[in-house]
Amino acid sequence: MRKASGAVVAMIVAIALYFTLFWGIDSFHVLTSPSYGLDDVWHSQFIFGIGRVFHLAPEALIKLAAFFAVMKFAAAAVFAVHVVDRVRVMIRGGKPEGEILEAGLILVVLLSIASVAPAIWSQNVPLVHEQTVELLLAGLAAALTIIERSYNVASEPVEHEVADEPKIVAPAGARWFSPWR
């Protein structure tokens, strides 16, 4: 069973590395571009789709593209922190902080849903496919996290209390409170 847990951890780290590298590079490209990535027509179609739905002006489209880039950068940074945390656990031992991964997964899910909705509205199947793969990776990472936690809970020793001895809550000779005396 330990090998299954190692495979689960390896897959979680691989997914975290994927989002760290690809979303980090993508956000860096968008943030360093003079038009905030709007010149890359294929990867910015969801921005234009959201702009069509909300009737955004060009200036608002640029702000929206910058917002998505910053959010992708934040998600990539969260996943990078999780990878560093996993390396720390491998070297020094202890337990990894699962909340870090969960925060990154929440960001991925929110950004992926916001990105895939305009692609569905415009019936752009290749763009839907690209965004859905990232959403499915986030779902897989969440499922693997649940499996890892259930494995850790099952492997921890459980201390059973003896039910024969009653626990004393009040000291001997204590008077009980009665509001009607």
C-alpha cells in the first residue's frame, strides 16, 4: 500500500509542477507583452469572449487580460510553494500542508470555468478542449489529495479510551447550580 501512496504523491507533485511551469510561463508572457497577451489570438480568445458577453471596451479588455494573468501567476506561485513544501517533507519529514494545494486548485477551477464558459458560448470546440483538460487535472489533483488524506488517516494509530471508568467533571463536594433555589 505504501507504493500506491508514493504514486499518489508523485502524481500530485507532477500536477503541481505542470501548473507551476505552464501557468507561470503563460502569465509571465502575458504580463511582459505590451498588449497583455491580446496579440496572441488563440490564447486570448476567452478574453474576447468575456468581452463580448459583458460589452467591454478595449481598455477594459486589457485590464481583464492583466487580471487573468495576475491570477494565473498567483496560482502558479501557490503551486510552487506546494512543490517546495513537498520537497521539505521529503527531506526533513513531517506532513505537507494540504491547504496550500487546495488554494491553488480553487484558483485553477475558478479560472478554468471562467475561461471555458466563453468558449462554450462561442462553440469553439478546440478551446473548450484545452480549458477542460486543465479543469480535469485540477479535479484529478483534488481526488488524489482525498486519497492521500484517507491513506494518512488509516495509517495513523487510533487511541481507544476505556469506557469503564466514568470521568469526573466536578470536584468532590461541589454544589450544583440551581436557578430556582
